[in-house]
Amino acid sequence: MINSEVVENLNGFSEVELAETKVALHEVAVEMSKLSTNGEFWIAKNSGHNIHVENPELVLKAIKKVCDCHVGAYPSVR
């Protein structure tokens, strides 16, 4: 078995460093979602960076949710 602290990816970061960074970014994203009274934190499972391509239904659901929250608030939004 290979020691994960020794294995490096192409950018020179160890697997441990990458895992720690992923946890930190997750924590920041959760905190950012709390900055708004309407903020939500969603995880797009089985999706990578291109969520709009890999999980378009989720993107449409999120857009619809935002629009539904604003119906009536602005006359031009239906």
C-alpha cells in the first residue's frame, strides 16, 4: 500500500493536502450560504465542475426555486 502523504498529483499537492483543501472549501461554501436569509447549500452528487452539463435537472430546479421566490415581488417576473 502506498502512503498517501507521499503520493503527489500533477500540481505537487499530496492527497492529504488535497483532502484538507476540499474540507476547507466545503466549510467556506456552507458559511457563504448562511450570509443570506434565503441562502441554501446544495450538493450536486455525481457532478463535477460542469453541473449544468452533468446534472441540468438540478440546475433548472435551482433556477425555478429562485424565480418562484420572486414571483409577485417584481411585476415582470412570472
